[in-house]
Amino acid sequence: MILDEILKKVKTRVARLPPSFPETPLRDRLSLTKAIRNRNGRNAIIAEIKCASPSSGVIRRNVDMAMMAGDLRDGGCVALSVLTEPYFFGGTGRDIERVKTTVHLPVLRKDFIIDKRQISESVSLGADAVLLIAAVLKNDLPEFVDEVIDSGLEPLVEVRTREEAELALASRTTLIGVNNRNLATLGIDRSTTRLISEQIRQEGRLIVSESGMRSADDIREMKQYCDAFLIGSSIMSHNHPRKKLEEFVCA
């Protein structure tokens, strides 16, 4: 399974992390939750900067992170997601630093977090939020959510099933992402968001629908079931990423 292959590489990376990271100067973190809630009548799109993925291979070559971040900001996204996994997604932690020096938007670190040192690393890189995957962390999820919050960042907890949603709802997270992509088969099923959304909304949490949005029609179909969308490949593979983003924002 592709997730197992990814996690094997993640464990190798984590083994090389230092036991701690230097304290960074205090700065105001930008809230992903507030950015989603203050979308001013537009669709709340978290635009994801990624160069590759297991499902698509190479998506975009020679990406200038600073230039892309500015372009997507101007396209109306409420936040940016930055892939920092190097082997399957072509990312690096330094990409967050490049993006943060360019735009004043919340930045989500998208990676496979399995060790609390990665949370400290996220703080040092300048991230505002961190993705936590329920299928990866399982019963350790609430503890990792607490660690992220106590570090001054926001967790976005990713789920795919009702059982994972229950685990997320038992934690302190405000943001729950529903991944429409099956990590085992890499197939897309947008009904995943629709099937889980009511369970999450009943608890007053915000829902981010992840993966599978290719057109304005997809957004119009799905926006009643969520508060925001995380979109990467459809934007990054387009000849004009900003134009594609604007299509989603205004749908």
C-alpha cells in the first residue's frame, strides 16, 4: 500500500531529526480557522502548493515557491498548504520559509506527522497549522492534537471514515478535513465528505473537503457539506494556476 511506503520513508527522515529545535522569535500565528470563517462571501479555498503526488507523478516542475504563493494569494485563497514530504511529493521544509516570507496568509504544513519533533520542526519553519492524519496516528491522535495546540499551532485532522471522525471529535481540534481520496487505492470518491459531514457539523467543528475538486461544478455540488476546500493538483497542473483558483473561489 502506498501509505506504508510513504511512512517507511517518513520514519527514515524522522530518525535524522535533532532531539530539539532552536527557539524561534515569538510572532503572531495566523489562524486558519479565522481565515475560513472570514471568507467574505467567497468560497474558502486552501490552495496547495505541491510539485508531485503518488497519484499524478510530477505535477509541475521548477516551481518558484515565492512567486507561486504570491500568485495564489492574489487569486483569492484564504490560506496556503505546503507539501514538505520530499520523496513522493517533491517538497521540503524550506518551502514553508520561502512562502511565509512572501505572503501574509495562514500556512498549513502538509506532511505525515508521526513524531512530536516534527511539530517542533513545524514551529521553527514558520508554519501556522499542521496536518494530522487519523489513519496514521490512530489512538495517539488526541495527544498529538494537544501537542500541536500547546505549541501555538492549529491542527487540521484528516479523516476518511466515521470511526476516524469519532476519534477526531474526541480531540480538541476545531478543524477536521475529510479526504475524498482513498489512501490505499488512491481512488477519489467525493461522497465521502457528504457521508461524514453531518456527524462533524453536529459537534460544531469546521469541515475541510480534501481532494477531488476539478471544476466549479464540483464546488457548487459540495459546498453545502463543508466550510472550506483544500485543492492542490487541479490548481498546480493548470497552465494558469491563479485563473484556476479564481474559478474555485467564485463558483
